[in-house]
Amino acid sequence: MKKQQHKQHSNQQQKVTDESATSLSDLVSDDVLAKLKNAKQHLTVAEEKKKEQEKEQRIQERKDREKNKTFEELLEEYGDSGAKY
């Protein structure tokens, strides 16, 4: 008896879920949808700016490390090729 009630309850839940399976754009007004799209666009632009700044920072840090290398580090990196400049 309990199993039948549980199955009936499950079937009712599925019907309710199927009926309420509308898209978000159907449930939200056009104004709110436009604001969400605008916010998404702003976040995307902000994220791209942040990635670009991080890239520039890594490049600058690499240049600074290269500039501040000691003679020993330069010698290890480039070796003693014997070429005269």
C-alpha cells in the first residue's frame, strides 16, 4: 500500500516538474533579462581586462628578473661560448 502511494506521489511530482519546465526567459521579464545580459557583458569585459593586466605584470616581472641577474647567473644561462663581441 505504501509503495503505491509513493509511486503516485512520484508521478504527481514528475507532472508538476514537467509543467514547470519552462525556460528562464519565459519566467523573467524582458527588462530583467536585459539587465542580466548587460551584467554578464560587463563581467566578461572586466575578466578580460584582469587577464590582460596579469599578462602584462608577468612580462614586467620577467624583464625585471632578467635585468637584475648577476654575472654568475648570466654566465650559467648563456655559457662561455668564446665569442667576442
